[in-house]
Amino acid sequence: AQKITQTQPGMFVQEKEAVTLDCTYDTSDQSYGLFWYKQPSSGEMIFLIYQGSYDEQNATEGRYSLNFQKARKSANLVISASQLGDSAMYFCAMREENTGFQKLVFGTGTRLLVSP
Amino acid sequence: DAGVTQSPTHLIKTRGQQVTLRCSPKSGHDTVSWYQQALGQGPQFIFQYYEEEERQRGNFPDRFSGHQFPNYSSELNVNALLLGDSALYLCASRLGLAGEGGETQYFGPGTRLLVL
């Protein structure tokens, strides 16, 4: 069974600084995908970044980058130059690939607060 | 281009009642998944619909059922409501069944259900 662990219930960062949100995962699958989503107070899950298990390069999307360490089974999200609008819940998730199924397994999330 | 829409936004029911939640997928999408997000938790996968059939199901009792219509919209039905069913119910849509690469699901804003 797949499992996602996010050990940081809350993180604080000052505006314009970088922050790393931790995510470790457990799976016996060889092919899987890792995702990060942002959930503001409105409730909608906003896709941020994706990393495939066979991707050799770490994924980057603008200010977001994913620090993928396959041997350690970690997929940490790095947000550079934090903005006040980055304050939200952040969820790491995993999907089994190439099966035709869309089930995402989520962690418990990390609440990020960006201060001026 | 409309994103994923859900109705109603909020709902209050009493124990034992039945509820129906609705979801319209993003334009061009044909696959719909439903998730339950209890307070302080990550979303939990309920089931996925494609071509009007349930394709994959999470660990939820038969009280949770669904339907997909020819226009790809979907309903989630919950019978015999329990207090523990209080949660944010999220709908997600994508094109096609195969789960590969960064092509991911788009989530709606959710329906907040309170069971008293």
C-alpha cells in the first residue's frame, strides 16, 4: 500500500525567503508519480508540481521545485522567494502510474504561513 | 474555459438522511474522481468514474455511491448519514483514464457537508 508522510504540521517563513516542505513516501510500485498541491482556505486543491519516478531531473515550475531523492523516498517541495499569497495548506500526494487509475494518496498536509 | 464546478457549496443534514452532491468536470474532461477530506486531514479517495462506470473504489462503505452521466457530470450519493461523514467533498476531473506523466487532475472547490 502507498503511504505519504508529512511530518511538519506548520511552517513559518518570512516574505522573500525560501522554505522547504518535507514529504516522504512508501510504495512497492516501480512506477509512480509524486505531486504537490496547494489548498487555500477556499478549499480548492491547486496543482503545483509533478515528479515521475523515472525522471532523472528534479522538477521545477516557476518558484516551485521538487527535491526528489529516490533512494531516501523523499520528495520535498522548495518554494523560493516566498510571497504572502503562498500562505495555505500544502499536500504531498502519490499516484500509481500506468494502471489506468487516478487514485491519489495524500499526506496530512503542512500549513505554511508567510509573514511580512 | 470553465473549471471543475461543484454544487452545493455548503450543506447541512441530520443523521440518517441522504445527500446528493454534484460535479461538472472541466471542459473536455471525461473522468471524474471523488475525495472526502475530513477536518485536519488530507483528501481520501472515494471512487473514480469513466464512461459512466465506477472504475476504482477506495475504502468506503456501500453507503457511498455515485453516478456519471453521458455529459460526464457526476453525482455522489451518501445514504444513512453519520456524524463522521461531515467533511469537505472534492471532485476532480481529467481527460482519459491513463495516469501517466504530469497530466493531472483538476479539483473543484468542494462541497462542505455538516451532519448534525
